[in-house]
Amino acid sequence: MISIKLNGTERVIKEGWVLAHLLEELSFARARIAVELNEEVVPASRHADIVLAEGDCIEIVHAIGGG
């Protein structure tokens, strides 16, 4: 198990998880979101390639449409 910070809150996840797995677990897999990992924006095309590590800081912003 490793500890990460998700939107400012400590969270413990399984070691070896990729970013896409975390997003799926949070029900964001198909949502319109922006993800920042350690102060760098991560394009959706890379979510399945990034293995999360101890101490990573992740910020997720969910886009909400309006009119």
C-alpha cells in the first residue's frame, strides 16, 4: 500500500496502480476531467501509462456544463 494526496486529502491505495485505475475507482473513468499529477497536467492519453508512487499529489477537476 502507498499513500498519495488526492485533492488535498491523504488516501491509501494499492501499490502498482496506474492513474487510470484510480480514476475508474473514483467513477471518473469516462467523465470530462482535468488531472494534475505533481503540478503537471496529465493528458487523458497518458492516464493508463502513469504508475502512481508514494507521496504523489493528484488534483482532479470535473468539468460541469451549463448554459
